[in-house]
Amino acid sequence: MTIESAIEEYLASLRSERGLSPNTVAAYRRDLGQYAAFLAERGLGSVAEVTAEEVGGFLTALAAAEIADATVSRKLAAVRGLHRFAVAEEMAGHDPTVRVEPPRRTTSLPKALTVDEVLALLAAPDPATPLGSRDCALLEFMYATGARVAEVVGIQVEDVDLDGKTALVTGKGAKQRYVPLGGYAVEAIHRYLPVRLDLKAGGRDPGWLFLNARGGKLTRQGVFTIVRRHAVRAGLDPRRVSPHVLRHSAATHMVEGGADLRSVQEMLGHASISTTQIYTRVSPQHLYEVFVTSHPRSG
């Protein structure tokens, strides 16, 4: 079977059997498309022809292009999955990735904003207008919950319980979890809801909590644009601010405030606690404050 056909069948299995989100499947498609192009340059057209030497060559080419270790590991995971699937479905007689080692991963600190920087960002929208009120609610929701941008745009009005101060979000693999809403987020959403439908020109309520300027569903790119725009208004470098950075900031500030990792893991929707452990590496300033207040020889 051709490599392209094997990839298509593998992606179909990811959608139907493992229930992966369209965004995740799209990421697999990009990674495996790059792998297929690499193999095609070397004259390989069949998945059964691939050897460990070609897989290693692919990793070497990625390293030579100075691609981050984490990205290389992700691409290798996609390649491993493809070849294991090919063996299981009898498209190939061997798995060439068995003896291939992933690159050493270097984990960088989250690029979290300071609390003061986040407060400036949250204060940037003008709540006197429907769009400004939406932006206030959006930013407060994102910082309160630490939700992924894909989860944020998928929130419906009925998913939010303002009296209970919680929201139901749908994460990776269609897994759902409840996240807490602080008082500021609840207040901002309360102010936004009466003007929410001012963003649409009649017709049926689409149900999404956060609507775009035309009354439709807000997109991931739309959220990114909103965050960057208010970063500029807040006097922050927009290159440092994104929805993912706001998620990092929420988690980092919780850990620095004393939250236990298991609770943060549940709130963020991490499948493994090891993913959450990156937030244990708090800022030097916070570490110094802890030292001063707790070490007997800090003076």
C-alpha cells in the first residue's frame, strides 16, 4: 500500500476509533504529510519499504532544520502511530520505528505574564459597548478557567452556571470537565449576557456564549486577535501575549498561590500529571519570597 493511502486510513481510524478532535487529526495530517514528502524524495512509495534508516534520516533532517525537540517528538509519535497501524492492518510486515529513539526533550519555562500584566490586560476592553463587554467576559473567562482556546470557542450559554460559578468545557477527545469561575468572571459574563444578542442581526440564537461581531461563533483566530489587540491597549508586547500564554499564566499563578498540582491538572484538563508539573518551576521572585518567609537563615 502506498504511504499516502496508509496515512489516510490511519487518520480515518484516529477519527472513528479514538475519537480525536478535528484539530488533532489535522496536526497528524500535517506531520505525516511532511514525513511522506521526505520519503518520496528518497524514492519510497510503499509503507512496507520504509526502514529504520529512513525514519532516523527524517529525525536528522528535522534536527538540522533546528526544529524544537518537543515538535520533533510530536512528529515521531505520529510516525510511530502510522507504522504500528500499518503492521496491525497487515499493510507492512515490520515496524521500522521500534529501535528509533526520540530526541532528548528540553522543557522550557512557561512564558507566563505577571499578575500585574494580566490585570492590565483584563482592564483593557471597554465594557460600555457590546463588543467590549464580550471581550471583558472572554478574557476573564480564559484567565479564570485556564481553558484552551478551542474549549473557549466551544462554550455554549447553557454550559455556564453563574449561580454555581462553574462552566462545563469539552476538551481533547471530547472529554468534558467542570471548571470554576471566579467572582470577576461571573460578574463580567452577567454584564455581557444582556447585550450578547446585540451582536447578531435577528434570526435564531446560535447558542455559543462568545459571538463574533456578526453574531456567529467566535473562531480560534478571532480569540487570538482579540487577545493581541487588548495586549497592545494594555501597553504589553503583543508578541508575548496569546490565548495559550494566558492559560499558562492562570496555571502558574495558581501554583504560586499554593494550589496543589492534582487540582491544577483537573482544571486544565491534562491527561497526565507530568504535563502539569512544569508549573512547579515558579518564578525566581516567588521563590525568593518563599525563601524569605520560610528559611531560618534568610535574613
